[in-house]
Amino acid sequence: MTAKGRKLTYSLAINEALHQSMERDDSVLLLGQGVKSPWYVGNTAQGLLKRFGKLRVIDTPVSENAMTGAAVGASIVGMRAVVVHPRVDFMLYAFDPIVNEAANWSYMNGSRTPVPVVFWGVVNRGGEQAAQHSQSLHATFSHVPGLKVVMPATPFDAKGLMTAAIRDDGPVVFIDDRWLYDVEGVVPAEPYVVPIGRGIVRREGKDVSLVASSYMVAESMKAAAILEREGVDAEVVDLRTVKPLDVALILASVGKTGRAVIVDGGWKTCGLAAEVAALIAENGLCGGKNLIRRVTLPDTPAPASRSLEKGYYLDARKIVEAVMR
């Protein structure tokens, strides 16, 4: 316990955000696969069914399109629905209600009808889960006008961004990474929001900016510690929101260091790293040769072999190599 809060794991911080949001507002409901299970969604939904009942905590059949459409419809008529996809890969089945309906509804109705829905997808990389269960699709959703996309990296931000997403009057895609679920951090007991669209500098530095989100922030912090021993002072920028990006924060950091390494847990082509690199270049920063690097997954599906996974996924070592190059 500290003066500002107490330690919680990332998954329990999300659980607390859901509890407090549902206590505060009777219109908030949770639906999705496994929400009545004590373990299926990583303890993030524990205790919710007992506290709020089956009319507000709805364990759905395995039909991603139907449950997401139900969440969008409920939000259009006055509810604040949170629909969880325990594997973000299968949100692809729900593209119609997410992209065609929720993202466009308010625009097509002259902003008269808000759509306060949260599409919550969990990334399940590693563990020999192979290509169809290991994808992070944040860049895909970020491409769609009308959607906001958040990717917390700490328990504090997990609670604050989930709370902010539920209170937002538009559709928000909340993407977290199961590799973060056991990470501990100090989290205030009272409700609070982390503003959507605001990043944060996790570590001050002067030689290079490491720009990352979600689990890659932790690896960037490890890389910065390694680089410090090599005499390189790295700044770590946690995007927190990938749509809209905190442009001012990114440009301020890179303007100071003159070098950028963008670390993204998604694929390289047309990805988040490419968007951040283009933003930096368009603003005349890092104009010299080799002063922007992207550290991303290769443009291949995820392997199932544990030995191949070691080469496929990103870690601090690969970030350090990119910085030194």
C-alpha cells in the first residue's frame, strides 16, 4: 500500500475498472465469451456476474458477429456496452457491426446518436498458439475513421483507459496483451480516467526515442537499461492511444533526440510503426540517413513452434540492435 494506491496486477486493474463503472452507471453492461468464467478472460471479469447479475453480465454463445451486433444495438438505444473478445483474432468475424455500423453511425446521423460501445480484444501471442490465435490487429482498427484505439501498458493505464473508454460517447477499441496480465503496478482505489489520445514519457533520455505501445513498452524499458550500460541515453515514449496519436508528444521527443526507433508488436507493412515513422518524416524530423528504424514482427504469420517463436517475437535485444545500427 502507498499514499497514492496499492499494487494490483494488470488484469485485476481492468476488473476494478469494470466493477466501478458498473456501480457508477446502471447502463453499463458486459457481454462476451467466457465472462462468467473465473479464468477464461484472465480474472478480468471475476465477481461481476455475482454482483450485477446475468442481465448485465451476459455470457454469449460463440458468435462474434452476433454478440458484437447486440452490443452496438444496445449502445445505440442508451446502454454502454463492453463486448469482450478473448482472442482479438476473431473480432474479424465482427467487422460489419464494428466498421460499417458503430464507426459510421454517429457521423451518418449528424452526431445526434452517440454509440458508447467498447470493443475489447485480447492479444494471445506466444505459447505455441500459431497463426490464427496470436495476431495483434490494432493497426487494422486504427485505419477506420470513427474508431478510437487504446493499448495500455501498465495496470494504472489499464484501469484508467478502460474507465475512459466506457465513459466515451463513441466506439472505442480497447486492446490489451495477455502477456501483461500478471504485471503489477500501483493503482489508485478510487475511479479515475486516463485521457484517450494522451501518451506519456516513461523514461527521459537525450540520444534516441523509443516509441512503443502495450507490451512493447516493457521491452523498450529493458532495452533502455541495456543501452545505458553502453553509454546510450534512450527516451521511452508510451503511446497509450494509437488512434488518435499524441502527435505533440512524439514530435517533442524525437525533436529532442534526433533519432527514433519505433517498436510495434504488429506487422511491418502498413502498420503502426509505419504511421509513426511517416508522421516524424512529414514534420521534418530525423531527416538524415538511418535515423528512423522500425522494430516490428516480420510480415509472416506467427509460427507454432516454440523455437521459431523465439525468433519471431520481439524483445529488448532486438530493440537494442536497432538502436546500435
